Amino acid sequence: MSTSPDFATIRQLARRHPEAAFNFVRDGLAHAVSMVHGGEPGASAPTTHISGAQLCLALRSLAIERFGMLAGAVLRKWGIERTDDFGVIVYAMIDRGEIRQSASDQPEDFSRVFDFDEAFSLDAVKDLA
């Protein structure tokens, strides 16, 4: 059962994230569509749904692709320390009208998708870089 997000709380939490974090998540949406549904990132495609977990994994991949060994440090500098923080940004974007939420989406979809310390450890990044 889907829970309604508390947009007042989301707006408050989202304030700690700079615009660069929002831009990164926007780019990550295109990256996720490419990873999950195929095609070129940024190419116009039919509307495709991406789950919270799929987006988190795509954002991890994109962070490592862009920032290499510094991926975890860059995300932490933006106030992103766990996958729930990606959800805060996504729901803030929904609140702003930038993206749409499907009926089955809920904030909990972003909860504990992966552990940041493990996902951005030097060994994990070396394996993916």
C-alpha cells in the first residue's frame, strides 16, 4: 500500500542538498532509463518507469563513472549519505512538478537499497571503475 509523502518534511530535508545534487539526480534518471530500458542516455524515449531501487543503483553507477574513487566523498559533500537521501531529492522534484510519481511509488522505495560505506569503498569502486 502506498503511503502519501509528507511534502513539508521533504521540502525541509531537501534544503540541505545543493542544486548540484538535484542536477546529478536529474542526470541519473536518464542514466537509469538507459540502464534499465536500453537506449542512449538523454535520448527521447517513451515514458518509462524507474523504481526507487533501480534509480539508486543507477546513481551509484553514474557517481562512480563521473567521480571515480571520489564518488562517495562528492555525494557526502552534497549531503547524500544514504539511499534515502536520493529519495528526498526525488520527492522534492516531484513536489516541484519536475517529475511525476506513479501510483505505486513511495518514499520507502529508496530506503536501504545499499550501504554507502560498502558501495563506495575503495575496493567496490575499483571493481566498477
